[in-house]
Amino acid sequence: MSQAAKTSRTPATPDAPESAAGSRAAAQRLRMRRELAAAAMELFATKGYEATTVDEIAAAAGVARRTFFRHFRSKEEAIFPDHDDTLVRAEAVLNAAPAHEHPLDTVCRGIKEVMKMYAARPEISVQRYKLTREVPTLREAEIASVARYERLFTRYLLGHFDEHAHHDDGNDDPLLAEVAASAVVTAHNHVLRRWLRAGGQGDVETQLDHAFAIVRRTFGTGIGAGRTAAPRAATPSTASVASQGEVLVAVARTDAPLDEVMKTIEQALRDR
């Protein structure tokens, strides 16, 4: 065969197969992590956390010790097998947010990925919750996981402050972003703990929406730079104004952006 014939072959394009293989590998990785976690949880429940060894967890899952350490650095980590993947999904929600969506709403949607993780396996979630209440080391690991979400959301919100919404030089922005992110996480965790204490029963979605609405009303003003708001119809549901003599009365939704409220007041003053 000539050299020309050799080089004329069309190269393979394995992008799709490689992508599919990557998805299968990720699924297998998550399945193994969950199997190890389930084995660990069962042993912790029967033998106690301190008395259980990594070798016993690996044996119960039917794998070698080295396989355990390919997935977890310690037996503490085996209690939380899904947080790494959930953090990736939460970040994907932030990255794919529509331009018109309020950043706090985006963050609230992002942290709902955490609730989905717990709700997918309520029995294990409830068991894990009870165990973390009893073992300080596991509680510390859980707190460390929560901090990762807070850092992710803080970075996101910090990029969406409206510099015209407050009268300082911007030095307070990191504080405001951190407080708002912490509020979202705290609201989520409050609902999550209540759901876990109820044995994983109840309409957790409605409870979450209620908690997030409180956060939105409290911290929504001033966070919105970098987003183009979707056009809104000029309806009384957004804001309504009435004048009585020398008194101007304005009524607006509590979640209406401050700039919309101010425009409504200014228009009312011009129309008087």
C-alpha cells in the first residue's frame, strides 16, 4: 500500500462514543459511591461509627480497600457520596440561568439540587441525619459541605450587585453577597431539617418556595446588575398609585424591584 493510500483514510470521530463512555463512567462512579455509602450506613447503624473500619465497609460492599480509597478519602466522606456531583449540578444551574431571572431566584433554584439529592433517597437521608446528630465528626463534615455551596453562591451573587441601589462605594458588596447566599442556604437547611425530622414526609417543595420568598423580599433589592429584565406589562399588580389632595399614596408588590417602584412614583408625581 502506498504512503498516499495510508494518509487518505478518513480519521475516526470518536467524540460521541467518548462522550457516551464518559457518561457511563460517571454513572458507574456514582453507583459505586452510593453502594459504599449504603454499606457504611448499615455498619454504622449496627456496629457504631467508631467501631467500623474502612476494610469492613469495603468488604460489605464487595470491593477491595483500594477501591474504597479511589472514591473516598475517609469513612467520614462515605456518608456524603453525592455532594460533589450535586455541587456540579448547582453550578450548572447558575451558568445556564436566563438573563431575565433575578439572581437570588437563580441561587434558590441552584440549591434545590441539594434538596433533590436528599429527596431521591429519603430513607437513607433520614438515617444519615440521625447519625450526623450523634457523631460530631460527621456533623463537622456536613458543615464543610454546606460551606462549599455558600462559597459558590456568594461568588455568583457578588457579580450581580446593582451599584445604583445603595449609596456606598461598593466595599459592602462582598458582605451583602455573603449574607444573601448564607440566607438562601439557611432557609434551605431549615426546611430540610424539618422534613428530615418528619421522616422525609411532607410537601417540601411548597415549604422551600415559602422560605425562599422570605429571603427574596429581604435581600432582593440591590442584586441585579448584569441582568436584562424581561419586559413587564404595566398592570396594577406591579404597582398602583393614587393621589389624595397633597398626599401621594403608592402601593407596590413587596417583591417589585426598587427601580420600578421609583419610576412609578416619579410618573405619578409628573401626572399630578
